[in-house]
Amino acid sequence: MRGQGADFWETTASDALEIHLLGLVDFDSAIRLQDRLVFEIAGRNDTAGALLLCEHPPLVTIGREGTEAQLLQPRQEVSARQLEIRRLNRGGVAFVHAPGQLAVYPILPVNRLGVSLADFRRRLESSVVETAAELQVSAYRQNDTPGVFSRTGQFACFGATIRSWVSYHGLFVNVAPMMDLMRMVDRSCRWTSLAAERQRPTTMHQVREGIIRHLSRQFGYARTHVYTGHPLLHRTKRRLYVHA
């Protein structure tokens, strides 16, 4: 595992996946870093890609298929918790993000990998299904409904897009978040987590390690480099209060 100061890109052609474990990161900082990586990867002519793994402070994001009508609490109540509501140019509906939920952001040159958006979703969701299986959770995906599901409900949601033929945004896996926050938006099925499904403590490390292995294999990356942090990540500090 390399430190934060390591150079991100090799100067020569690369077929490696550069993986960055970012910890708890405010949403704006994660978006800015993704913007930079999309620009960098779009300008290359090889299959080098990046994978960001992090958690976010509580907020609500709304994708292209979502509306504020999905909020199950009045906007005033959401504001009282000081949860931002952000509209994004990504696929998917409204999601709640909070610590205990793993954000998986693969920044990949899908055209050079020969991967369509539908195939991108299938491979990304399959990496979560395979990770869940290692945790003795029987999970599955559906062709007509984005996300990953288990016996007790949906525990991962998909919300990605393609920009300049590079994947952007990604998938969010409920490992062990506060479920009252997760259920602030309307879902077509029950919203759950890996910890709830297993009925035992489930660590972020367990899930991250599985996602890294299976996602790398799904997208054909035989070489991976793992870093703690990213030298271009600039965090935004703000005080946040969440009422119990």
C-alpha cells in the first residue's frame, strides 16, 4: 500500500487500476477529485483507470430519474438535520449518504475497455454480489432494476453516468449506516444493510477488500496499486449537526 504522496499516473502507457482509500470525505471534495480524474483519464490512450472508495457525511443526492417528492420527510425536517439536498447529473433516483455506507467510484475508460453503460452496471453490481457471497449473504441483481438486493431488501444502489467515454459516479453499498437516515427517501422495496442481513458486525474493511478484488477482475485489471488518500484531494471543512 502506498502513501498519499505517490505519483498517481505512470508516465508510460499503463493497464493498471489505481485504487484510493479516502476514508470519510465531504461530497464536494469527492466530486472535484472525480472531475479531475475523468479529465486525466479521458486524455489518455490506454486502459489505466482509478477506483475511489470512501464514505460521506450525511446528505441527500438526487439523480436524473429522481425528484424531491421521494423525500419521506418535509424539506424543513431535512434542513433541520442540516442535510444538504444536491441534484446531480447521474443516473438513478434520490439516495441518502451517511457514514457506514461505502461509496464506490470507478473512473474507467469504458470505450477503451469495450464496456457499454449496461455492461458497466452489470459488472459493478456483480462485484458487490460476489463480495456479499464471501460474507455469507445471498445477494442478487436484476437486469431491469438497478442496485443489489438480498433476502431482507436492497442494500446497494447504482447511480452512474458516462462523460467523455469515462465512467463517473458509481454505486453505494450500505455496510452498517444509521438506517433511519437511509429510509428518509422513498424506495420501491425495503432498504437494508449488509450488517442487518448478516445480523452481526460488518466492517468497512471487509467490504472494501472484497470490492477491490472482484471489481478489478470484473473489469479485467490484472494489475492494481492501492493508495491511502490522494495527493489531489482537497477536503472542505464545515460543521454538521445531525439530530438523533
